[in-house]
Amino acid sequence: MKVLLLGSGGRESAMAAALQRSPAVTELVAAPGNPGIGRTAEVCSIDVADPAAVVSLAERCRPALVVVGPEAPLVAGVSDALRANGYPVFGPDKEAARIEGSKSFAKELMECSEIPTARGRSFDEVSLAVAHMDALGPPYVVKADGLAAGKGVLVTQDRAEAVTGIEERLVGGRFGAAGRTVVIEEFLDGEEVSVIAFSDGRTVVPCPPAQDYKRALDGDKGLNTGGMGSYSPVPSCSDELAAAITDEVIEAMVAALAARGTPFIGAIYAGLALTTEGPRVIEFNARFGDPETQALLPRIESDFAELCLASATGQLEGMKLHCRSDVCVAVVVASEGYPGPHKTGLVIEGIEEAESVAGVEVFHSGTRLSEGMLRTDGGRVLAVSALGQDFSQARARAYQAVSCVHFEGALGRTDIALRAELKERGRA
């Protein structure tokens, strides 16, 4: 079958590789894609958050399945437009995607459905937001209500910084429309885990847990980013705990959305903190995570295209997801200055050498071709994913490959999956 993949980041690079491994996929078209995806797929430059443009492309290439990678097209209603024109889509409609597009909406739905989450309230006035923040106490958590590319969350012990964060969002317009409302939450103390599942609106098929790293610097310091690395599986999340999260969180949200008449079709993501009182939801997303996808899909032995198609056509019941026993570690290579201002257009070298390391795949995120050279074109440039029989081997392979990649100012965290490796060795 012919598949149309929407998106251009590291997540979509990993999805493209997984789709290409499927015997069922005869042709892959990606929009807008990136140079990594373009090595094996046709790429088309369009605005994937424009429903009319996406439908026009679909009419030209006539895919049997459309897979939507990023959140912006989902919130813009691209899935709605495609389904209205008869295309099977792996990705929720606009209303169901509100679980990511509006943190306030997600919070209300969790409370109504008794899904365990942090205490929090929404505000559009600075004084009321600050008063509630003071009532909760530090660490302070300030979230932009809408989509902010993973950068709309501020967590700090510093009250003045938190107040400034509220003012920047509500008054300064730092995140535009996404920050016109803020959510003030209690801080959840505990190791974080991401659980992602395929959903056809009724049936849920979960992936193994993954863990990502949001902070820019080693030791979970620095600013929040879109994600600096990830790994799977997660030693601190047992099979029993993962099953409970699937039941009490993922399936509960899918049921709540179905009851509203807005069934969730696609990949549903729950980011949780494993607190002393049990798992608590930090956020829901309406798609695969980035960079969790780069650590999950290399492990999946099941046919990714078949799972996406079954989700899109309501046929997930009875299907199971099979994974290889290997672990996977994904390390993001970013531009100097990210998540703040950074240079672009810098020449990238060493990817072929990196990919020659056993078990390694390099997924493109912020890259472009210019004057015959591969160059940087964003904050997160590449994700280097490595499989291994244990975390020690996977980490060694990942960082060996990272050392092969060169561009001016390239940076990345050195502690991705370190805690898992230490736990594996009995030292944590």
C-alpha cells in the first residue's frame, strides 16, 4: 500500500524507517519530510497544518493510509478533513486532539474521569494565578495552556522566576495564543515515564514504557526542551505497573473521549510521574512522543504499518504488539544555544560513520540540504538511536556514534539512560 506520512522531525524519521520495514508498504510519501526521510521516500513541501493543502496532496497521491506525526496538524483539523474525503487516518480528530491542544481541557477531563493527576487550575489573570501558585508552594509549575513545542512548561524553586513566567505568558505574549491561559499545578516528585498506545477509539494496544529527558543539561538542569534523549524499556516501571497505567490512565481517557462522541484514533501518550502515592499524569499528548519514538520503534518487531492501519480502520481488537528483547537508547544532538536562539545552516559531517556502529540508526530532525551539503536547520538536529543487549552496550554504542557526528557547536546530554545502566549494574 501507499502511505502518506505528515511531519519533518526526528519522530517522523523513525516512523518512516518503521513504515519502510513493513512488507505491506510499497510506496512512502512524506510531507514535508527531511533529508533523512528523503533517502528512501518521496518528499513534498507543503504546510501540513493546512487541511486544504494536505487534502490536495492526498488527492494527487491517493494513499491507502495517512499517518500524522506532529501535533499541529491534528489540532488544526487535518485528520477531520482527510476523513471527510474518505482517507483512513492514523491521528485523532480536532476535538479528540484537545487533550494536547488544551491542558485545561485535559485537566477537566481527567478530573471528571478520576484519572490520577496533579492538582491544578487554569487562569487568565496574573494576580489569581500567582495567588494559587503561592497556595501550592514550591517547586512552582507554570504551563502555557496550548501548544508550545514542548517549551511552554516552567518548573522552578524561585518564586520571582515563576511570577515572571506567568507574566510572560499572560501579558508578554511569549507563547502567543498558546499562553493566553496558564495552568498552575502542584509539583509531582518522582521518576517520569511515558506510556504510548495505539487506539482505534475503542481498543488500546500499548507500547512498552519509555523515558525522556526534557531539561537541556546533564543532571536535569537547564531549560525545558522538546526532549534531549530517551530510552526504553524503563526498569523502574514494571510490567504490572505499565499494565495498571494502561488500564487506569490510557484506557480511561480513551473511554472518556468515546463517551463524549469524540473517539480517539491514533497514538495516545500519557506522561506520568511515579510518585510515592502511585502514578500521576503530568500531561496527555495526541501523538507519538519525540524523542520517545526514536527509542521505541527500533524495538518493535510487529508491523508498524499494520498497527497504524488497524487503528485507523477500527480493527485493533485482538492485535498485540511484539518487541525485541534489546534495549534502545536515543541521544539527541542539538545546536548550541537550544532551546534559545541558535545558528542554522552549519555543515553536518560524520553521519555515515555514526551509522556504521552496530545497532545504530541516525534519525534526522532539524536538517536541510543546501549547496549539496547537509546542514543544520533547527534546535534538535539529529537523534542517534542504538540497540543493545543491555543499557551498558546500548549507551556505549549510542555515544560512540554521537562522537562521530560533527557540526559547529554540536551539543547533547551525556547522561541519557545512565540511571538505568547504574540500576542494571546494581549501583543505583
